[in-house]
Amino acid sequence: MSLNWREIDLVLEELPLEGSHIQEIRQPDFKNLYLFLYRPGGGYWLRVCTDNKAVRLHRTAYPPKKPKKPQRFAEFLKKRLAGARIREVEHVN
């Protein structure tokens, strides 16, 4: 089950993404990606789950376990995104 456009818009309204810095990226398995986002006032983990039965995008207070062997996609994102600031978030219809 995927998220519909209304659900994506609601999630983007709830999350304080704009102005956040991407400090850490972890991918414990092929279906989950975690980003640690920091902004003045505190930080939080953002979970992106692409499992066919449970697609989700939400904040979580608990960090994921570090994988024994990093996934290639996570390593790619670390090189490209770690330390970056999110200037704008837009849902493209």
C-alpha cells in the first residue's frame, strides 16, 4: 500500500523539514532509511519505509541500529547529503 497525495501533504505539513540539517544517514536494511535531522530546538530521526505492506514516512525518537555492513545507497547519500540543509520541501503532483 502506498501513500496517497493527501497523506503525503499531511506528513509534509507536520514535519519541520525546512531549515533542518541532515546530520546522519542510516539504512539498516533495504526497506528502511533513517535521516537524523537537526534544527534549532532539537533533532529527530525521520524514517522512510518502502515496504509494500507498510509504506511510512514519520518521525521517530529511537535511532536505528547501525548495520554491520553499510548499504551502497546509504553510502551514496552520505557523500551527497550529509551536512546539507533542507531549504524547501515540495510535493510534486
